[in-house]
Amino acid sequence: MAATHSLAGGMGGMRAAGDLVARMMFGRSMKLRDAKEYVAKKLGVTTLDLVDVNVMRELREELGLGTITALPGTPKGMPAKLNIEKLLDVTINSCEHYRSLLN
């Protein structure tokens, strides 16, 4: 867990795209370069944009992926995770558990 936190924090975590890249690295065993390229492609930006706090703030708000300081009316928590799961075509365990509670 320390490695995940360190990697996500180093790229800005939720301030940029570090959390998304880390999710791909650890969830799909991707190398850093491959994970960055995958996330950038899914977001429709360049890999350099992934570390640009301003670009990613706007994009995260637009796509509902959650931000550090949530704005009223924007997804946060589980709704944001559900959006991340859908965008990256991954399964997130907490989202699966959440859906099981709703059934």
C-alpha cells in the first residue's frame, strides 16, 4: 500500500491523474509508461497533461472523477469511483460491494 500511495502522491494523486495511473498499474499489472498511455488515451489527453493540475482539475470535474475539493453538484465518493470504473473499463472492489448492497 505504501508503494501505491507513494506513486499516486508523486503524480499529484487526485490533484492530477496519479490515482488513475496507479489503479491501472496495480490492477492490471501495467508498467508506468503503459499505464500513463492507457489513462491518457481514455481521457483524450497527452501523457504530459496527466501531471498538469489545471488540465486535470477541469477534466476530473467534467467527467465526474472526483477532486480534492469537491464542488456542489459534482460527484464525490462512490459516485466518482463508479465513474472511474466505467471510464477505465476496470472493476473496483468497493464498487462491486456497493452494487451488491443495492440488490
